[in-house]
Amino acid sequence: MLELWLPHYEAEHGRLPAIVRKKLGASSAAQTDRLLASCKAQYKHRGRSGTKPGSLLKHHLPIRTDNWNLTKPGMVGS
């Protein structure tokens, strides 16, 4: 991913020295993760999402409870 990200970074912040580019190219993903672990720990509070499942859609999806048509596919009878 560094190879894809680096040109965009350099366009925004300026070209990196050759030695830094060489070291970035030689580092493995695991090595990079170890180096960035302390930075990542600052932002790791709730995982990838802070939303609760179903809370946003619960009131927008109508649920029929009066008449269940058990002849249509997808309906399950007891």
C-alpha cells in the first residue's frame, strides 16, 4: 500500500529524501505495524464503526403483525 500512497503523500507534503524512500520500500508490513502501534492506539476506541446495529433503521422499516400471508415465498409459519 505504501507504493500507492507515497506519490499522493509527496504531492501534498513534498518529496522524501532518497534514503527514507529506500527504507520505506524495504520495510515489511509487520515492521510498519510495530512502528505505528503507538500512533494507532490513540485512535482505537470503538473499532471501525461507532454505530449500534439496527438503531438507525428500526423506525424506518414497517413490520406487519396483523396478517401474515404464508403462501408467498419467504414467509414462515409456526
